[in-house]
Amino acid sequence: MSKPQYFALLGALALFLVLYFGFDTKTNKQKTTEPSHAVTAESAGFESLLADAKAHLEADQSAQVVELEQKVQNATSDEERVAALKRLSGLWYDLGQIPVAGGLAEQVAEIENADTSWSVAGATYYNGLVGSQDPVIRNYCASRAVKAFESAAALNPKNVDYRVNQALVYAENPPPDNPMRAVLLLRELESKHPESASVYNALGRLAIKTGQWARAVERLEKAWSLDKKNPNTPCLLAKAYEGSGNSVKATEFAGICNGAR
């Protein structure tokens, strides 16, 4: 598998597991490396994050980055430039500099202007959000993830998952001026797409997060009735039933969850 293919798969897999299951699937290496105190709320942006990340590289890592950056600069076509950017993004992801990886994935999306490319960018930023405790990085990644998922939805409005993922970004990092933004967006999606299992999975996940076990079970059972092939639902149901104290159902769905993986 090529590095671009690997990174695309990694982004999709991480989004699949983190957004829908709510589990921490990253190794310590993949957790977001926090920036130095030189990156402030006023200066947070791709260039400042990139400069800070480069300042913490070891010699061999720096050489790999320089080599790939040179390939980006020397690219003679969009195809070559995109391939080099994806490899560079994947390298920064491996180094734990996930917000930087997101910035490069966003550059890919700007060139390709495809909904799938914007979705990968959004997924990468989301992983940077959940992997960081630094409020500056969290706010930066959240705002960029929302933009990316909005761009994906604009290009392919029929794909409800892009708007669902946008809502889950809001759930992870609620806007100070509208802390209920995630719930309101998901309720809107529920009214427009009552047959979408993804919407009910997201609503169930939010209920789990707030300890509303009965509501979580109700929403997730709805998702399960809509789509028995969705691998996310049984895993969430296992967690919801465990929280509600129904060990029999929790064990039943945990078995289905493990079989679906």
C-alpha cells in the first residue's frame, strides 16, 4: 500500500472509530504533540504550528520533512503535488503533529476540491482535536474541522455523514456562544433524514457522553432497526446497555460488535 493510500485509510479508520465509537484508538506516538508556549491563541495558524513542530524535530526527522517539502515544491503538476502533500501529511501524522497533518490534508482538498478529500481533512483535524488538551490547539482544530466538513457537505449534500461529523466536532468542542449547537444540528438532521442510522448513532453517542442511558438505548435501537449492517451501532449499544445496567443486552451487543470488527 502506498503512503497516500495508507494515509487516506488511516484518516477514514480513525474517524470511523473515534467519532462513532468514542474510543481512544491512537497509540502514544499518534497522540497530538502539544506545541510550545510560543504558539498562542493570537498566533495559532498553520505556519506558526509548522514552525513550532519543526523546532522539535530530530535530525533524521527533519531530513525526511525537508525531502518531502522539496518534492512538493518541485512538483510540475497538481497530481504530483497532491501525491507529495499526502506523503508529507502522513509523515507529520506519524510524528504526532496532527494539526500540521490536517493543514496539509486541507491543502490537498483545496487542490482536488472533492468531498472525500475535505472529509479526510476534517477527520485529521478532528483527531488533532481529541488528541490534545491544549485549548489553543483544540479551538484551531475544531474550527478547521468544521470548515472541512462544511466543504464536503457543500460538494455532496446527499451524504448525511458529513453534517453528522460536523455536529460531533461541536459536541467535542462546544462553541462558547452556542453550547447546544451539536444537539440542535443533530435534531435538524433527524427531522430531515429520519431513516439515517448515522444520525441516531450520533444522538446515541451524545446521550452516552452525558450519561442519559435510557435515551441512548432508545436512539441506538432506532439506528439498529434502520441498519443491521452498520458496524458502529452494536458497539455503541453495548456501551449504552452497560451504562443502563442491562448486562445481558450489553454482552449480546458486545459480541456482535466484536464480530463486526
